[in-house]
Amino acid sequence: MGIKWLNNSFIASGDTLVLSELMVLQSAAGHYIGHLCKTIKCNCKDEHLGCIEPYDRLSGYMSYEQATKQLQTIRN
Ligand SMILES: [Zn+2]
């Protein structure tokens, strides 16, 4: 499944980031709803360009099915 990136970018710690749409994400603790972020411009000496990382978590941890259902509810 492709990741849909939002158009608005913002600067964090000198890097320019974009957020994904709200989506179901997976961690060791379970599935949750949140955003990913991608570095589209790296101004630090680390090579962050293109890095994709979890950005936030807006729900508790749950099963994939529960998270998918909850995301549908948020979107509708
Ligand atoms: Zn950087």
C-alpha cells in the first residue's frame, strides 16, 4: 500500500518534513493510528533525506482490524 503524503511541509530541527495522511501504523506494542513523516530537505550533517519515521500516535494500541475500523470512523 502506498503512503499518501500531505502537501504542507514544515521545519523541525532544521530539516523540512512532510506528514503522511492519518494511517494505521504498526509497532512492537501493536497497531495504532498516527502519522509518518518524511524528510524532504536535510539541513543537518546527518543523512536524513528521504528518511521515513513515525511522527505521532493518536490512539491506543490495538489489533489491525480494530485500528482499521477506527480509522474508517475518523475518516467518515
Ligand atoms: Zn537532517
